[in-house]
Amino acid sequence: GHAASALTSPNLVAIKAMGRSDVYMKLEFVRRVLMLLILAISVFTFDFVIAMAYSFALSAWIDAIVCAIPSGLLLGYGVREQFKAVAKTILASALMGMAVWAVGLLAMPLLLKLVIQIATGVIVYIILCRLMKIESFLYILDHLKQMKKG
């Protein structure tokens, strides 16, 4: 979800900003139909909550691709370029998720485990963002430093 929605929103804003409400309306229709179709398939095929959660994540990625196609055609900034732009963020998020999951395997009281998982997630993500030089993270970090000075 997170990276997928980070691709979807800017594409929709760009399409609206270009004054292409016709494309935007068609896109909204396709997006809703696909989302409902994926949800219906997961509900009737699997009938358990985890499958529905996975179907929601899948529909978010399909949604990102569907929204990127018209942007690629209208702006010349296609699906491949957009995914390349968020690849580091996706990798950092996946590695953070694995670290949090690994902490969850430890035998300890639930509340303590939750606190350690949250701390682990934050620390691992910050370290990975700095190591990978993720632009959005560095921008926010720089902005926070400027706020601290001023």
C-alpha cells in the first residue's frame, strides 16, 4: 500500500491539473470497477480476512499501475520511471517490515514486544533511508534541521 498510494495520488493530481477531467473520470470508473472486482474475488474465493487484506494490497498496486498509464501517455513519465523513483522506499519498507516481523518472533510479554517492534521499525527505517539516501527522507530531515535553527 504505502508506495502504491504514493504513486497514485500524484498521477491523479497531474491529470486533473492538465484539465483532463475526461481522462480522470474514465480512470476513476476503471479504478473502482477493478477494486470491487478484486474485493469480490477475494471474498467469494478465500472467505478469510488475511486473503482480503492481501487483495487490498494487490488492488493498491494495480491501482497505481492503472493511474500511471495515462500519466505516461500524457506527461511522458511512465510506469517504469515511476516505479524506479520509489524502488528504494519500497526496499526500505520491506526490510523494516522484516525486522519488525523478526522481533515479533521473540518470546516476551505482548506490550513489551509491541514497544520493541515500534522502536525497531522506526530505527531500522531511519537508518535505511540515510544509507540509501532516499531523497524524500533527506528533504524532510533537512527541513527539520532548518526548523530547529529558526
